[in-house]
Amino acid sequence: MPVLHYRQGRNDVNCFLKYLLFIANFMLWSFAILILTIGIWSWSEKDRFSNFGKLAHVVLDPAFVFFILGTVAFVIGFTGCVGALRENTVLLYSYAIFLAVLLLFEITCGVLLAVFKDWIKAEAAQGFQTFIIRYREDPDQQNFIDWVQEEWLQCCGIDGPKDWDKNNYFNCSSQDIGSREACGVPFSCCKKKPNEVVKNKQCGYDVRKTNYYADKWTTLLLTQDEGDSPIYENGCIKALEEWLEKNYFTINLIIFFTIAVQNLDISKTINEKGCLQALEDWIEQNLLWITSIMILSTFSKVLGISFAQNLRSDIIAQKAAWY
């Protein structure tokens, strides 16, 4: 029967690696729990768990993305945190495997992105089109597309504002059924005005109508404050209306000529650039930062794998010293 001998005073486990892995993965684990909680709560609020099989575009749901990212980060953070704290070689080995798989997945995605750029762009356009069609149906997707158009890329639609014709509420033909948003765009397409405190949610109404500025100018003239004198005001308004009716064509011609000369078109009110083109421009402008983040992410995963394997080897050596 073998005799167990314990050698006191010898510790082969690197405490720096142990607690560095523990702290880093504890932070990742805590963040993962937060993201996972948000994803589960969002799905439960929309009753998606009971209708999972009927969901047509589950991958495009922001709540589903939060759920997947939270789950992956939770598993990685758990194995790294508990494995380092408890000096569990199985969990540390699993942690290294998970990081290696994730790193391989990211490299594969990068290669595929470079090789199948046009196909991915077409798929992204199709996905964004789905977001536009379902803009009023899913609050999460609505908030996401508003954030993309207003805060991130300052864009409108896929290739431009005309893409909002794909939505039933913003289609120009919807004015026949009483939609106030017909021939307009969401407020997130509107350009921010200087010193604007509260966003005008109706700023996108009617902006895609061909006579938008002419109607706006005419309405402004016809809705001036009429003052206190009923005789004077009634006479002036009536005369103005008759004059506008007689010279309506000439007025519109002058207005449109002024618009053309001063470049006072729809681009002064809303963002005309499509979100796909805006995304490409954003990537080009921030290519250095994106590359740096990718390199840092890759380096951190390689470092995590190396640390986990070194700590695992130290634990095995420490256990071997007990015999």
C-alpha cells in the first residue's frame, strides 16, 4: 500500500497567475450575468419564450443577441473564475479550450468577412430591411434602428430615405388610409438642431413629399396670427388666399428655383446617406481603432490561454509534490 507524503514549505502554484485569472474572469462573469439578465428579461417581456418556434427573425432580435453573448461570456467567465480560485485543472483546461474556440471563430469570421464581403453586405442589407419593415412591431428593434440612424451613423434607411417606403406606416400610399407618417421618415433620420433640448418626434413627417417645402411655406403664410381686428384680418387673409390660388404655380416655381439655388433640399432636414454606406465610411474612418481592438482582443485570449495552461501545469506539479 503506497504511503502519502506531504512536503511542507513548497508551493509550485504561481499566486500572481491564479489571482490575475480569478479577478479578470470574475469581472467578465459579473458582466455576463448582467447581459444575460437583460436578455432574459427582454424576451420574457415580449413573451418570446412561449412563441420561440414561431419567431421568424430570431437572430435579428437584440434581446436574443444579448442572451447569446451573455451565455457565452457566462460560461467562459465561470470556468476561468472558479477554475483559478479552486485550482481545478478540469475547469482551467475547459477555459483554455473555450478561449481557443472563440479565438478560432473570430479569425474565421474575419477571413470570411474579407472573402465574402459583397455577400455579407447583401445579407446585412436584407437584415436591415427586415428591421425597417418591422419598425413598429418590435420596440427593441425600433430602439436599435433609431440608435443606429440618430446616434451612431447619422443615416437614414439602407441606401437612403426612400427605403422607408418598405414600411406600411411610412409608405406614401398609406396617406389614403389616414397614416400621419405617410411619405415621411422616423424622427431618428432628422438632423440635430443646434441647442435642441427636446427632440421633435414629428420632424420627419411629410419630408419625402415632392412639394414638402412649398406646402410648408404656403401653410406658414396661411396660418399667420390674425390679430384683433376682424375686418382688417378677414380682408387680408381672404385677399391672400385668392392671390395664392391665382399665383400658386408661379409661387411654387419660384420656391423650387430658390431651393435649387440655395441647395435647400431634404438633406438640410434629414440624413440622406444610407446606413450601409455610412457604416462603410465609419469603418474606414475608425479602421485604426478597430484594428487595435481586434489585436488587443486576440492578444488577451492568447494570454488567457497561456496563463490558464501555466496555472494548470503548476497545480499538477503541486499535486505531484504531495506524493
